Amino acid sequence: MRWSLVCAAAFALLAAERASAQTRIITGRVTDSLTSEVVTSGQVSVTGTTVGSTIKEDGTFTLAAPTRDVTVVVRSIGFKRVDVAVPASQSAVDVALARDYFQLEAIVVTGQATGVERKNLANAVASVDNQTLVKSSTSSVEQALMGKVAGAQIQDYGSGPGGGVIVTLRGANSLNNAYTPLYVVDGVVVSDAKISPGINRLTRATSATLISSDQEYPVNRIGDLNPNEIESIEVLKGASASAIYGSKASNGVILITTKKGRVGTPQFTVSQRFGTSRIMRKVGGRVFETEAEAIAAFGPTASQYWTPTVYDHDEELAGRRPLSYETAATVSGGTETTRYFASGLVRHEGAIIRVEYANKQSLRLNLDQQIGRRLSLNLSSEAIHTGNDRGINGNGNAGVVYYDALTSTPSFVDLRAVCPDGSRQIRCKGGVYPNNPYANSNPLASVEYVKNEESVWRMILSGRANWDVISSPQHSLRLIGIGGVDYFSQKNVVFSPPFMQFEPLDGFLGTSVLSNGGNANQNVTGSTVYTYKPASGAFSATTSAGIQYETRNLQVQRTLSENLVGGLQITTAGTNVRLDEEFEKVNDLGFYGQEEFLLGDRLLLTAGARADQSSNNSDASKLYFYPKASASYRLTTPLLAVDELKLRAAFGASGNQPSYRQRFSELASVNIAGVPAFNISSTVAANDIRPERQREIEVGLDATLFKSRANLEVTGFEKRISDLLLRRSIAPVMGFGTQVFNGGVMRTRGLEVGLNMIPIQSQKVQWNPRVNFFMSRSKVLSLPVPTFRQSGSARYGTLQIETGKSPTQVIAWIPSVAGSATSPRTDGVIGDYNPDYKLGFGNDLKIGQFNVYFLLDHYQGGWIHNYTELLYDFSLNTRDYEDPVPAGSPLAPYGTQMGAARIAAGQSNCSTCAWVQPMTYTKLREATLSFELPASFVRSLWSGARYMRLSLSGRNLLILTGYRGQDPEVLARAATVWTQWRSDIWPHPTYRTFWLSVDVGF
Amino acid sequence: MIRAATLAALLMLPLASACKTLDEPDYFAGSLNALEGSDIPPTTINTAAQAMPILTRGVMSGIVTTWGEVGREGHNLDPTNPDGTAQRLVTENRAIGSGTWSNAYQSMRQGNVVLGAVDRAAPGMTDAQKEGIRGWVKTHQAIALLIATNIFDQAGVAIDVNVKVDDPLPAIVTKAAAFARILQLLDEARTHLLAAGSSFSFIPSAGFAGFNTPAGLLKVNRGIRARVNVYLGNWTAALTDLAASFIDTTAALSLGAYNTYSSLSGDITNPLFDPVPRTQVVSPFWLAGAQLRADGTPDLRSTQKTALITTRVLNNITVDHKWNIYKSAADPFPIIKNEELILLRAEANLQAGNRADALKDINVVRVKSGGLAPLASDPGAGGTLTGDLLIDEILYNRRYSLVWEGGHTWIDWRRYGQLAKLPRARTGDVVFPYAPLPDAECIPRDPDPAGCTIPTPL
């Protein structure tokens, strides 16, 4: 009924518009007001009509305008919009566009199918464009975002080549459930699954019966994307912005838009990079000056091995300076009706550990096709192949992880291969690696012979159809259909030949693991958007509504084969075979509607709601509602240094879905020597599992200062997360280990500040420093169950979930009398895992043809358990083991030598005196020096060339920290929940990377 | 109108695809609900009952390396967890018994769920079959509770654990109350087994070969009861139980009920199988304490159960022998065996005053197991351990016959108040008398039960 009315009205208007047929031609030329160079892309339109055209690559446009006096609107991405009055008598205009440094006029997504200009936006949505994103070459998109988004905490959890990054937005969103954001690429929800490679049988990080564990540094699959082809990333940080994504949006939503074709002759870009990397901080080991000292630490057998030579095991293992390369090419072009963008990438990242690498090849084709005036089709397609070998790193219990072995290996032992000519080398043809007398493996032999390879083929396809049912100056009705598929298949091969030193440990010689997994996400979305702008232009109202259906289907099969006949790698060669399967199948359905009302380009009011169903809830047919509302108002009258001030407030609710098996109390299928059995799982779930619910209020102000020389964004937020999906450790006397249920309330408050400045802006020199600051504090407001701890003993530090306290408070052993080595210990709060604050400082300085850029990333506060140091200490093998304890050190009461004192402190009553250590660090995350060759020179080389740039860049170049381990940022594992105590256990050594790039456009 | 229709059709497209129900079942495992309704299929109940020995082996295997080390039978020297030894020999903490505690109560939970399900079985399961399951389950529950009581001793254990997850926590009771409950479970099991006919409806694990009928299982049940009664000092009752057990001085000493393993997918291999070894080694004290045979060579148990390895030192502990008890990944280890029953009878007889009968049984083990000469006569009082050389002889034989099978030395020496006399490898090493209750049990309770306090070491 209502629709037909709208349609009827629309047809009437269309008919009216068609009646005025008399036009004239306006031509124009658009330039950059700063450099006077032509602007090569953009749109022009005539106010009050549907007439429009595009700017050609020579900066000109042609417009068929009505014969009367008109106002022509010229816009181009990166520039401020200009309205030019063109009297009926005038047929040519020159337009100079001022740069929009702060992207205030960029369209930011606020709904499933709608967006508003940043200057009106009511939320602090962070946008990162391609230029800011790709400052140096990274394995994954999230690494490229590090330090660039206020409110985002991005950490490597593996540090090996190929990615492995966790992103959290605005602090704690959940106690025990998923905490990483939803990723949407060109409208399609894509998978960020982590599938473990299956090295547990070698490392024994957890129970030896398991083929894989979550402690294997799996790559999170969003790392497959090619950062080079991303046009922009928008980060919806909390429920107030992300509510329209419903029950998967509590952890924020990261919207990725890939590049599109531009009208004009084909434009090519080619970027060639060569790089290398270098170990950043070595763990090192103790140096033994005398044989007696060696015997004292390693027993009488040490005399067999002791030599005065000190072998640098870190250097032998991870001292390589590999060659990496990356070739990225794009081509873009098209006509008014057909536009295309294609890009390709070939990337190889070598690693500091010889066997390791990360490869990526990708091919993208984006097509935009206009069919008539009303229908447009977009196709976005990408095929990706990634591959890696990430060695054997992380937690272990078998002496097989590289650093597991090195922990107990003294520096006087020569681990290098004995070569046929009698020399000792890290690697040589026909070389034989000696068995390691002090551990179950020789890591140099493991590097040589043990494989941990991964290969992923991925296809992300999305198609979008926009049908402008009505398109008039006052009314527009658009139907949008989006369909997408994200499919990947992942294969992992782990192989250890029978002759490895550690292979006899389990009595089965040779280990081969083959894993085949895959995930398919399917999305279908239908939206309608109706916009009404009265002829007066006083306001505009946009109504949108839609429906979204999504399925996710993940499956992994693993085969472990041991006792390999003939040492063959094929799994059928084993006599001892074990199978494992992971399975996840989810269906989600959501409905949404939203109203945006913009009054006089000053006041923006938005209200919307989403309702979601999911098979992950106990009741799959129940709808959960997520409303949102927001308002912003721009004060455009300059006052003192303030050019423009926007006040904004937003409210939104969103959910955090249970995971697939969370709602089940299971009977595991096991057997005892072939007799089948149902074993009650140690996790018991409530029968009404539902999404967590987050309600967020965000208020903020955005100010443009000093005649557009600075832009300040200040945002405060408060989130209340209720119906928490708790995984409570219950008293084991109940016969279960964990209880899963909804309950409790948590609050997270935080502050984000972004300051973006252009102190100098001239044709020759442009200086753009940027600062982002973020802090958050969380508190458990209520808990329906008694205080409980996350796994781990207070001895090593653990997190305690307690009403009225921070969910990330760290509990550890503290002496009951401060500074007393002999007083009894108590379990006390030593601090918080959550950082006090995070600060990013980016600096971009362009002088003539040179551009200098660096990004500092600072993390203040937080605690981590340095398990690596503990293990070296107990092996009497720490680098500083014999160093005297300085006077006044908290360790002083416990002993005179560092190692022995730490052991005494850590075993008696003081965790923080020993291995529980502060994380505070500052990293020089990125630095780039680039040189733009003069255009005339470039053209003299090749007439078709547009530009050529040389640059030298680096990542993670420096770290300043008091932390004694390798890197406080590297986590022991991809923590499955936010409130998981973090340990540094034999992570992959961190490294600096350096790249030399040549970028050419033609 | 056509456009409106197209519009509607477009909107319906995704809707249509969503019209089927969203629900997805658990593809991964069975559901606990299957054991909680009514008319439960007998197959489901039998399959769940078949898990009991899996839980029993879980409780038992976990204690060997920990309490075997505390009892100075061997060491668990793991270069990857180098502070583990310190936790067992230097400073105790609440983590030491947490695995045993959880495993024991998982066994109790599984048993209670199966017992509840039996009462609600669908037609098709006979009363005798139900009684068979009850007898089987309760025997296993008694074993789990017995292991927990041995480990937690003075700290206490919980016994009334058949409660709902959200109910108040069951109280921690004394060791005496726990033993009473263990005896009660064993006796209830006996009654059930006597009414269970001639065979079980479920498949007992291979470790119960020879005892996989109600009558056979009853013999195991009585053997366990004899062990409990010996621990309690109920000597006469112990002798009665032993008479009803499978004790047989003419049979193999290894006759008994076992925890079995396999390398089949879905099963686990024997965690005590450590061929290289990775962690499990022999205490030099245990080796040195072996008596000599007539030809001057040591007790066969000390030579046959161990093998020489290259000397290794970790944390100032020097060792040069590994265990040679579990020779393959699928080797079983005993729940209770004939050799222990004979020694239990010796102890019960001795304490009941029948020293001559005791001597006979001791000699069976000395000769058959150790290759030692039989003791010609009762050695009488004396010695540096208990003051009675015949008791010392029983403790010696238990230490060598039951080594690396369940922390027996530690439990036995504690029974006789001799823990302080266990040898120490390093100055500063101590002996813990029992495990404190685990953190996970203490934190939810307010105030902490007394058992949460870490005991004073000896």
C-alpha cells in the first residue's frame, strides 16, 4: 500500500522532469588550488537537477545543463566540494579545489547501504585511506593499521611471517566470548577464521593426544587480503556505530572497500619492492667462563662438551637476512558506462629463520557497469593464494619448539652440522647434525628437516546491483542487492622424518600431519533506500530498510600418521593413525531499518534498528533487537581559533554471538582400546544461550582549528555489556570444569583523541603530524556467580573476574610484608593487563620531491608473564643469570645473582620480582623516506610515465622497553578470549623489516 | 505496478532462501540431554557406562609421576618444565592435586549421570542388566574416590556430589567419612553385581579381561575393598575381602584388572610409556635400596623394571636409569593386581597377629617377583623404619612390586608415619604429606575450607 503510493508519486515526478528538454553545454577545468595541477577525477552536477557528469583525466568536464542560471557542484575525493554559480550567459568555468586534508567531506558508511559526509558524522568512525595504509609492505592488513586508529589495539600474536594479528576495538567488549571485530569487504562478511596447522603432536603444547591446539600461531585469515588494492578502511568501533550489523557487531566492524575503476584511458601503476629482515632482539644465553661453572650448572657431563667458545644460538637459528620481494600492479580505466579496476600481487617474504616464508599471490578484478541510467552493476572479485612455513614456535612440552630446545642448551654446545670436510656449519651438503645433549632436539636440524607448511586458496566474490527506481531532485528510491561468497580452502602439512632426535620420544618414528580445511561464507543482502529532499533544500531524509542472510560453514579434517614406513611423508605410510575434525555451521538472518535526517547540512539525526536470528543461539527463531540513535550538530560560525565545531552523541546496541558449539553440553565420542564410549564433556552449557548485549553511548566533539590547519576529534564512550556469555570455571567437585551461561554486566569507559595537523602547507613543503590517543577502563558491575579466575596459577599471574573490579586485574603472589623475602605470600592485585593508555604519533613531512614519514606506537602499562625467562632461569641458562643483583632492586632480598634471586622470589612470594613484568613499550612502527623523481625527468625516460617514486621503508625498526623478553607485544597465543592472561612462551623471534621500493605510474 | 512487483520479488529473494529453519544441530558430539530425559535408549546408557574405565585410568595415571616422585620412586625431570620438580619436592602449591581432583569428580559425575539414566531406561533393558551397570559404575566411582582420598588425605574430599551445577557446593568431609563412603559404594556395587545375572549388557574394557562378568568384577571389587580396609586398619575385614577377591599365590602375580590404552584414533596411549625417556626416570635412592639376591645381584624388580641411560642432570638431580615397566604405547597399568593382594594379605595377617601366614605371603612375592631368597624366619623387631622388620619387609616389597604404579610408597610410608624418612636428593628438599585442595575448589568457597591450607612439609 505504502510502497505503491511512493511509486505513484515518483512516476509523476519523473514525468515532470522529462518534460524540460532544453539544455546548454557547460565546459570546465578543475585544478588543485595548492599546486595548480589538474584534478583528474571527480563528479560534477547541477543543483536541483539530476544532471551530472565526471571529471576527465585531463581535468576537464562537460555538462549538459539547463539554459537558466545554475549552480554547478564540483567534487573530487580528497578535495573540498565547491559550488560554482554559472549564469545562463556563461559556458566555461575554471574551478580550483582546496584540499580536504581531514577528509571532512568523504562519505562515511553509517548504515548497510547509506552514508553521510564525515563533517556531519555522529560517531567517531576512523577512516584509513590507501595512502596511509600502505606506508611499507606488510604481510597483512591489520599490521598496516597498527598505530593508526585511535581505540584500536592491534597485536601480533605470532610475529612469524604471514600474519597472525588480533585486533580489539575500544578495550574490553566481552569477558569470555569473541573479542575481535567483524570484517566486511565490499558488503560481504568475510571469514577471519584461524585454523591451526597441527603441530601439537610435535610440540606437545597441550595434551599429547591432540593433533592441534590453539597455541600454534595460526594465521587469521583476514591476513589473506592484499592491502595494496584497498581504497579505504572504515572502523566502526562500538555498538553506537555498528548497531546496524546487529548480533555480530559488539566488537566493532571493519569495513574494507576495494578500489574501483575510474573513467578515462587505462592507467597503470607498478610497484616493485625488495626487502630484507633482521632479528630485532636476541634472547641470548648464559656465557660460561670456566668448565667448573659449566659443570656446576649442567652436571658432570658438561665436561664432555665444554669449550671456551661461545656459540650464538640465536644467530645460528634466526640470523638470516632473507630476500623478500613484492610486485604489485594495477590497471584502471573505463568509460562512463563500464569501468574496471584490476590488480595483481606477487609477494614473497623471506624469514630470519631459514625454512620459513610467507607468500601471497592475488588477482583482483572490479567491474562497474552502468545499464541505462537506472541500473548499475558492480562485481568485485578476488582470487588469492597464500602459503607459508612458520617453523616450530610457541609453547611446547617436548623440547621440539626451537626456543624450547635452546632454553636448556648451554652456549658452549656446538649445534652446527658436521660437514663432510670436517668443518662445522649451520648448513652444508651432506652435513650431519649432532644430537643435542641438553634437549630433545637440535633446532638447527629441525629447521633443516621439519616442515610446517600452509597453503590457502581463497576466492572472495561479491556482486552488487543498484537500481534507481526513482531518481529525481526531490525523491530517490534505490534498491540494492548484494550477494557474496567468501570461500577458502586451507591445506597444512606437518612432517618430521623418523631420524629426528625427538622422534623416538613417543615410540613412533616419524610424524606426518595432513590437514584439509575450508570455510564458505555466503551473504545475501537486499536493501531499499529512499531519500527525500524538498526543493527548498532545507533538509534531506533518507529511509533505508533491508534484510541480510548469511551462512558460515567451516570444516577441517586432520590426519596424524606416525611410525612412518620408510620415512615416507604420505599419511598412509604410518602405522599409528589418528583423525580429528572441526566443524562449524551457522545461519544468520537479520532485518534492519534506518532513518537519517539532515537539516540544513547542520543537524543530523539518525535512528535505526536491527533484529537478528541465529542458529548459534539456543532458540534459533528468536529475534534479538538492536536499536540505535544519534545526533550531531555543526556550529559553522568561526570563534577564535575554531573554524567549525561539531557536537555529537550516539547510542547503539549490538550483540556478540555465541560460537557454534557454545550452546551444547556434549558427550564426546571416545574409545578405550576400541570399546566405544560417550564421555561427558567438561563444559556444561545453559539451555538458553543467547548473544551478549552491548549498549554504547558515545559523545564527542570535532573541531577544525586555525583556518583548517588542525582537526581535533575527542570522543568519550561508555559501553555496558550485559548478558555476558560467561565461561566460568566451576568448582571441579561438580564434575565439570566450565559452565557456559549468560549473565552479569560489565562496563567499559574510554576516551579517544585524534589530532591531525597541517602546520605547514605550501607548494614546496607540507608537514602533517598526527596524534592518536586511547585509554579505556573496564569494571565488572555484577556477576551472578562467585568470583572466579581464568586459567593459570597466581604464581605466574592470572586474571580474576570479580564484581566491582576490572576484568583484567592481574592477581599474583605478593609478600605479605612488602620487601620481605621470607614473609608468607598472598594472592594480591598487582595491576591490570589492560594498558593505561595507547598513543600513536605519525609524522609526514614533504619537502619538494622528498617525503619523510615515521610512526611511533606507544603502549603504556599492562603486565605479561615472561615464561621464557622463567624457563631459562630454571635451566640456569639465562643471559643475566650470574649478574649481581643491584642494590635497591626488588630482587635484592632474594639473592645476590639475578637468576637465583628470581627463582627464589618466584618460588616463594613475589611474582613481580621475578617473571611477571610490565609491558610498557614504544616502537618505531614504520619509517619511510621517499623521493619523487621530477616529472620531466620521468617523461624523458619514458613518455608514457606519469610519476616515479623511490622509497626506503622499514617496519618495527626500534623498540624501547624495560621488558626483559624479546617483545612484550608478541603473545603466546591468539588468545581465545580478551580476559586471558598473556604469557611470553618461546615466541617466534621478532624482526625488523626493510624495503626498497620503486613505484611507477603510467 | 510492474516495478513494485519486481521490487517485492527482489526483496523476497533473500527471504525465500531464509525460509528454512536456521537451526543447526551439534554435528560434533552427542548431547548430554540424551542421558537426561526419560525412555533413554539402552545403547546410549551402555555407551556412557563404557566410559567409566576411561575416567578411572585418567584419575590413576595422573598420580604416578607426581606422587611417585614425592615417594622417591622416580623423578619427573622435564627440561621443558624445569620448575616442575620444585613444585613436587620444594614448595608445594595448590596446583599439585588439581588434575586428580577434577578427574576424580568427572568420574563421579559420569557415574551419577549413568546411574540416573539407568533408572529412566527405555523398555528393553532388563533389571539384571541395570544392576550390572550399577555395580560396574559404583565400583569405578569407589576407585575414583579412593584415589582422591589417598591424595588429599587430611585436606578432605567431597562425597555428596550428585547435585545440580547451580546447587550449593557439596561440603568437604573428613578422610574417615570418605573411606566410609568408599566402602558403602563398594558394598552397594556388590549387591547390584549379585543381582546382575551372568553377563553385562555393556562391553567392559579389555583391561577387565577375566573379570568382565558380574562375578568376575565382584572379585576386583573385593580386592579394592581389601585395600581400603588395610588402609583403615580393619585387618579382619580385609582378610574377608581378600578371600572373596582373585588372590591366588599360584597364579601370575600380574593377574588383575588394568587400565588399558591403544594407539587407535579417539583413544590415548599410555602416558607412562616414555621410551627415551623424555621425563620419567628412576630415583637413585630407589635403585640403591634394592636388596641383593643370593648371587649378589640386585633384586630382579630393580633390574627388570629399569634400564641404564646416559647420566643426566637437571636442577642438581643426577639420574642414570629410566623405567622399563611400560614397554609400548599400548601397555596397560594395573588398577589392582594379584601381587598387591598377596602383600595386602601379608600385611593384614601380620597386623592381625598371624605373622607366620604373613611371612609365607611375603616370601611368595620375594621369590617370584624379586628373585630373592625367601626369609627363613620372622625377623622380629628392629630396624630403622617402623621398628618391626617384618612390616619393613612388607613396605620394602610394596615399594619394589608396586613401583611407578600409583604413588604406593608415599601412601604406605604415610600410613606408617614414616614420610620424614624418605631420602632427599638435595638439601632443601621436603616431603609433602598430602595435596591441598586445588585453587578452583577454594576460590568459590568462602571461607576457605581447612584443606586449602598448604600442609607443613616433612
